Amino acid sequence: MTDFIIFLLGLLLIIGVLTTKFSSWLGVPSLVFYILVGMILSKFIYFDNAFLTQIFGIFALIVILFEGGMNTKWNTLKKVIVPSSSLATFGVLITAICVGAFAKYILNISWAEGLLLGAIVSSTDAAAIFATLGSVYVNRRLSATLEAESGMNDPMAVILTLSLITFVQNPEISILHTLLGFFWQIISGILIGLGMGKLTIWCMNKIHLDSSGLYPILSLSFAVLSYSTAALMKGSGFLAVYIMAVFVGNSQIVYRHSVFRFNEGLAWMMQIFMFILLGLLVFPNELVEVAWEGIVLAIFLIIVARPISVMVSTIKMRFSMKEKLFLSWAGLKGAVPIVLATYPLIANIENSQLIFNIVFFIVLISALIQGSTISLLAKHLGLLHGEKKEVAHSLELMSTTKADKEIVEIHIGSKQSHLSKMTVSQLPLPKDCLITAIIRNEKIITPKGNARLLENDVVYILIEKGKISEIYKIFSINEDI
């Protein structure tokens, strides 16, 4: 039996990876295929262990938030911190209230249970959004806002969900007590995240391990420790993980490239298993009973609740109506609602199974409707900035110690046509700056002094840390969001 389970896990991973290819061909998010795989497997495997799902889900969210935070650039984040923070706080709250009120009406449940359902489905998933955008670039300010929002609204949704579960279980608890607990979770989560971030960087750079493959595991171990430390102190563990990851990702650490690649692959694996587990946990006969309520609630969330939250949260924030429409439609649901839907089950909340089944419909319909149309909407609204260039080669600066240099990748377009009149030796590059390679027509060109840059070339430049703005200025690249 053990061998069969291990065989099945390997098969699930292969199927999960291959579905990402099929989804791009069919224009349907891979999340949908993961759910379907789980539902098919449920015909042969009986699985209803909500506790085990929650434990795995918490670890999965730690990995996903850690990977997302590591890839969040502080220079980009600070430019959109106001709108993204507003969406991640007020936006989540408004979404939860709207969905909660509507759920109370059509599901005939209590206000607390309705708001609990709203809180569970209030967060968004930027990874799912950008995966569905495929090979196109969306407006940089929008993409940065969505990325930052998704990282910050996951902890907010968790805090709101846990607070409402506590309120449902103990209605006599005062609202003031609930609010104080709410603010404590946020403040302690931020402080612990910053402290653990500093500790992680110190340990990563000071401890000399025998194998470079241990450094990614060490970094992830600190992410798990950040969550558990905050959780034991009744703070927001997920917020602590995200803050810690942003801090570490924007600092100099050894084996940086290995750490990033390891967590990227692990985050994908966690997301695959989470959606397969969602498919395993639902029972088709129960879904039929709440089908129309689930579909109506999902559509209400997409076309009413999310747009209202975006419009209110971004008042006077220099977003055009087209950009607000895109932000509204980009409220794609990911792994977080699946994990949060297990909390009411474990807490034995009345109507917890109903809430879980409704969450299934919301996640599935969000992936189907929003996921399959987000790229078309961005194109229709004129928010796309060309297509992503798939480069056959890439260069990374690998260092076993803290490096004071980095490699920058520059794509040569029409804005850089004036540079074609100069040879590499004539380019006005800063001192101690070196062009290490030129990629042209999927071939590596040696950057000799008499070589010239052509449109569609990809240039790799070795520069000192902090001088990237000088390179962008030379190559007429706009850093503004």
C-alpha cells in the first residue's frame, strides 16, 4: 500500500506539471485541471481528513508566501505601497462584508457565518493571475500593485477568518476584544517578520555549510520558524513569513540564485497538491445540492463585491477607470481559500461543510471565468506592453559569499536604436561595468569591442550593486511605475 501511495504521488506531480502545458494551449488556467485531477481521484480514493489538509495547507502557504515575498522588489513595492496596502486591508474587509451579506441572504445562514465565508474568499492570488497572462506584459504599475496586494492580503484574510471563527464560537466576546486581537496579530506579525529576517540573513552569511544545497533548506526553515514563532505568540504567522521573505529577498545572501530557484519549484509543487486536495475533499452529490447558490455567489463576488472593494480602496490613487476595471477582474482566487475553508470544518462550525462546498464553486468559477479572460481583457483595455521575450540562454551571478556586483539583463528594442551606431567599446558605460554576453537569434555572441547591438538583442551587463539606474538611463529604460 505504501509503495502504491508513493507511486501515486509521483504520478500526480507529473500530471500536475504537464497540465500547465495543456492549460496554455487551451487558454484555461492550470488550477482547473488540478481540481479536476483531484475530483477524478476521489472516485478511487476516499479522503475527508480536514485536519491533515489544514496542516499541509499551512506549510504550502508558508512556502508560497515565502517564494512570493522573496521575489518582491522593495524598490517596486514602495512605489505602490499605498494602493496595495489599501486593497489588502480595506479591500479584503469590503469584499468580506459584501459577500457575507449576500451569502446570508441566499444561504439562509447567520451574519457571522456569512461574514466568515466572505473572509475566506476575500484574498487574491497574483501567481495565478500572472500564470494566466501567458506571454504578455501588463502595465508595470498594475502588475506591481497586484503582486504586493496578493502578498499582503493573504495574511489579512487569515486574520479576519480566525477572528470570525473565534467570534462564532464565543459570541459573548466583545467587539473591542476582537479588534485588539486583530491589531495585535498585525503588529506582532510585522515585528517578528523583521526580526526573523535579520536573523536569517546573519545565519545565511555567517554559517558555512558543507553543501550548497543546504542553504535553500536553511532559508525555508527560517520561514517556517517565523510562522510558528508568530503563531505561538498569537500573532499573524503568515504576515511574519511575508515580511521576513521581503526583507531577505532584498538583502545580500550567499547562494542567492539557488535559494530562489529551489523555492520557486517548491511553491509550484505546493500549489499543485493544494488544488488536487481540493478536488479530493469535495463530494459531487453534495455539490449538486448547493450548485446554484455557489454559482450565484461566485458571480456576485466577481462582478459586484470585488469591483466595489477596488473602487472604494483606490479612491484618489491615480488609477484610470480602465485600470480599476482590470484590478477588479484580476481578483483570481488561489490556494488560500482552500486552506481557510478547512478551519471552520476543524472548529466544528455549524454549516462548515456548506461553506467549504461554496468555496469550491467560487475558486473553480473564478479560475474558469477570470483566469481564461484576464489576458483578453488586458488587451481590450490597452494595458499590455508587448510580449515577453523568451530567451534561449540566461546568465546569473553565482557567489558563495556576499557579492558587490550583479548581472543585469537588457532587451534591446526600438528605443535603443541610437546605440546601434556605436560599437561595444564606444558605449558610455560606467566605470568597472562590463558587457558579458549578447544573445542574438538564440545564439551567444562574444561582446568584442567592435561588435554592435541590434534590435531584439538581449544584453547581459556586469555592474556594481546600486548602479542599475545608470544602466537604465543609458539604454533609455523607464524605471517609473
